[in-house]
Amino acid sequence: MNQQPTTTPRLQVDNLTVRFGGLTALDDVTFSVRPGEVVALIGPNGAGKTTVFNAICNLLRYDGRIRIDGAPIPRGTSRLGRHGVARTLQGLGLFPSMTALENVLVPIASGPNARAAALAQLTELDLGRVAARRVAELSYPDRKRVALARALVTDPSLMLLDEPAGGLGSDDIAALTSTIREIAQSGRSVLLVEHHVDFVMGLADRIFVLDFGRLIAAGTPAEVRANPKVEEAYLGVPAGSEPWEATGNTARATLGASS
């Protein structure tokens, strides 16, 4: 995993608070993501992880401050590509009747150069072989990679990955781990929300743990693994019972699939 020098954070979130009527979905959340770093947000169902993503993307009102490379994101800005931000979705958000190449072309300008860039991005993710096929015809792992290619083709400095390992088998997860590490090594920053405990523990440089909208733990995978608050709130088991040392299947079953 990467050892990052002290520098201006790629993403800085300070005192983020989100309320829906009388419900506080996020309560004074502060964290950062440095250049070239992989950071994971984890927590039980309803902890507020996707709400963090939606706040960063200006899809809801919030209190607090969010900055990219030291500059605040203007409130109301929904097209964050110009600020170097790209996001993948849990539901992929692809157009099934369009080809893989056409899907990757969506966020960039049309023309020969755009087409070449999209094809090169697909090829880099071992998808050149399916570039001309409709997305509806592709396997689920290939569709996940098409969604990732569509985010990467915009050349983002910050990538928000929403459950990138969801629905993938062990071989595809291993390949995804390698891909995300390469993305970070290129200098991009990655913030991901994920329920797959083993995947997160083997990939992230740092982990922030949410529970009921509040940060209850932060640190390296080893530090988070040893934190009794995480064992109790996130895994729902007594501290000291070593849930992380099992296969991870119990943890994944407990976490479910919503954020």
C-alpha cells in the first residue's frame, strides 16, 4: 500500500452534516483523501456512506465544507467532471442498448480523438474485445469494468467508487484490487464505499468507519481491525471475539447491501 507524503489533500471534508427533516443522516463528519491514496468508508446499513458521496456530488443540501485540492466546490454544481471528480454507481448507470464503447464515450466530447481515448481506456481494462458489443450482452463483471472505464476516461483526479466489488467473484475481486492499486499509483485518489470486508482490508490505505451518521473510528486497516467500537457497532459482535480473522462471510452477511 502507498506511503503518501504530507501534502494538500485531494479531498477535504470538514464538519459535514446532513439533515432530512428531523433525521440527522450525517453528524459533523470530517475526513480527507490524499493524492495517490485509497480510502474506504465502511459501516453498517444506513450509516450514511452513500449520503457522503451524494454530498460530495452536490446532490443534496449539507452544512460543512468540502474542498478539492484546497478549493471549495461551488454549491449547486452537479457536473463535477470539471473539478476532476468521477463517480461509479451501485446500479452501474449504463445504457444497456448501447455498446461498451458508446457508453464510455458518454462523458467526453465526440470526435476521432474521443473515440480513440474511449477505446484505449476499454483496452486498458481488458475490454477491447467487447467494445462493439451491447452492454446488455455482457457479463456482470464486464459491465462493472465498463462503468469503471467510463469514469476513468474523463481523467479524474478523484474517483468515488460505490460498492465496486459488489456481485463479483473472488477472481474478479482480485483483478479489481490490482486495478484500483494501479489507479492510485498513477497519482489519482480513490474514495470507496464497500461492504466486502476482506476486499477493503486488503486494499485501503486508510479506513473511516461510520455508524448512525457519525465517525466512530479511523486509521489503517490494522488499527480499524483492532478497534472494539468497530467490532461492536459494525459487526454486531462482542469485542475480542476476532470476527475479522474468520472468512469474512459472517461480516458480509451482517452488513447487507445498503448504505
